[in-house]
Amino acid sequence: MIDVTGQINAVRRQVGERVLEAGTARTVTIGRTYDTDVDDLWEAVTSADRISRWFLPVSGDLRQGGRFELEGNASGTIERCDPPKSYFATWEFGGQVSWIEVRLTPEDGGRSRLELEHIAHVDDHWEQYGPGAVGIGWEQGLLGLTLHLASGADVQADMGPEWAMTDEGKEFTRQSGEGWYRAHVESGDDEATARSAADNTIAAYTGTME
């Protein structure tokens, strides 16, 4: 049994903008503090073996300049890597290219903080689904990371699509979607637009979209 509300409340969500060479993009940033040091957290988010235990099986050359591929999901190129502080990579999925930046920061008491920023140009998909489209997915991923760091166990199989369709998984999605709705509004976007996008995203993730 997962404390869904406690897990949701442990996450900070932000929606913003970032200027790229090709123009202004929207950003979705998720952050969480973990009860482990920055070196362990870095290994958990960069080692193929450990990523496969909490997220998805990953293959490729996981170093600067290398290509990676997540099984059944995205692929990309690691463009920058500064251990154990950050890395920046392309995120190539469905014929579209966006970018992710992962940043780690040591905190007091041997703890460390992870921030993941997903950067994408605005398109019809953003207009319809808003930040929750990637935000909910990353939040599910960080829940897997949380459970893995707490136990060291392989939790990936237990946190897959089957769990997402359980009552517990759907409640997690609903609360996450509401969190991204609030972050969307706090970023200055129209409240009605943000509400519609959040409802669309929650319905898509929970299989209730008409």
C-alpha cells in the first residue's frame, strides 16, 4: 500500500518557459528530496542497471555523447554530463524531439535533491494536454525511484501499466494531475485552459477519455 497523498505532497512542480535557439519553449520541472547522498542518487539515475530497477530497461552508451534507448519508450543523445551534478539529453519520442535536464544538489543531513526539467516547444499536444502530459509520467517514474531508494529493490515491474490502472494508481494520477493543474495556473496560464488540459490528461492516463 502506497501513501498516495504523502507521495504527491513530497513533490514540487513548476511550469515555465525557456528560450532555445529555435524559439521559446515551455518547461515542466519536478523536484523531490531523497534520504540518500548525492553520489548514490547519481548512480540511481545514471546506471543502466539501477535505472532498469525503478523506471524502464535502458540500453546504450550512458555517457556524454552517447545514445540511449528506453525499452518501448524514448531514445536520445546525452549532450552534457557533469557527475554528480547534472546531465542534459535529447528526448526523442513519436517523431518529436524535446529535452530533459536532471540536476542533483546535496542537502543537509546526507540527503540530496533531484530536479528534472522537461523542455518542449508548444504544439497542439501541449494545447490539449498541458504540462501534466509529461508531468504525470515523470511523477510516476519518481515514485518508482522513491521506492527503489527506500529498499534497493527492483520495483519497476510493480509500478508499470498494470499498477497505473488499479484504484491506487488512478488516485495517484488524479492527484498528480491536480498538482500540475495548480502549477499550470501559477505559471500565469488561463485557468479555464489549464482546467481543460488537466481533465484531458487525467482521462487519458486513467483510460476514461471519451
